[in-house]
Amino acid sequence: TADYQDLIYLHDEDSLYVAQFAPATVAWRCQGERVVVTQRTRFPEEEATELTVAVARPQEFGLAVRVPSWLAKTLTASVNDKPVAVKLGTDNWARIHRKWSNGDRLRIELPMAFHLSRIDPKIDPKNEYPAAIMRGPVVLAVRSADGNPSRQIEYGRLNETLKPVPGQPLNYRTGKDEALLVRPFYQFAAGEPYFMYL
């Protein structure tokens, strides 16, 4: 965890790599010129991140963004609100190489969907459970006033049955039981009961 700040950005001779989606600024030298890139995001509560470039004069270089395995569909990008082509490599990096001007904004869309994560997929391939509900990379847990909520959740239809709670990102209800709340594990307070692997 102490190394996270050093793993947000990486670079080679002519490209900056965005490895983590987190608010952070980096300054580096590309071909002798100073380049500052600032990332603004509310990820994972927003399915996107935005990078703003600061340069003294137009500079050509690449911005590469990590392509996560949990994406629900293909990553897309826009520069200054106009769609741009992204080169998707077999090495799981999406690259945009161009001449960047001061103030250019690169927005990356990171579509997420529900899926299940098993404790150990090797235990028994025929048995999917116990499993945790995920939204993209986020582990969700369930608050239930009436004990184990497993029978109240339709695992094969999570996208249809989990309804967003207005104004509360990544919080969902099933519609069957108002006391049952599905939300990120990190939102639970110390000592607050929850169910994760169902």
C-alpha cells in the first residue's frame, strides 16, 4: 500500500502510462520538455477518468491507459469532448499518440458491470458459490436485517435486479426488501454487520 503513489504513473522515452485511476499529478520530461499531467476522477464511483495536459508549447508524446480485465465493454476515449481512436495493444494498454497542446483533456470511459467472484474457482467448477458480488473491480457486500440474504438475490440477473439508490453511487436495492442494501465493502463502518460471500 505504501507504494501506491509510485505506481499511478510510469513512463518510457516518449509515453506516459496511467496504471491506476486515482486523482494525481505527475511532472516528467519528454524529449527534454517538461510535461505535467493531472488526473481527475471519482473512480470507481464514476466510470471514467480525465487527464489534463500542461505543456509550455505543443508536444508530441503518447498517453497509455491500463485496460482492466473487468471492463464490461471496450474502453473508449475523447480529447476535448471529441471521440478519438484508441490503439488497443495485446499488452493491455490503450494508447493515444498525438501532439498535445496546453489544456488538452483526455477522458477515458471505463464501463463496469456486475459479476461474481468465487473464493476459489478451482474448488469445484460446477459450484459457483460461495461468491461475492462485484461491480467492475469493487467488492460489494450486503446489509441485511433478516440474516443471510442469499435467497433474496437473483445472481443470474444482477444487472436487471439490482437497482441504483439515487444519490448514492454503487449502492443498490433489490426492490423486494427495502432493508436489504448492496453497497461497496469499503462503505461499511467498523462493527457494522454485512454479508460478502453468499
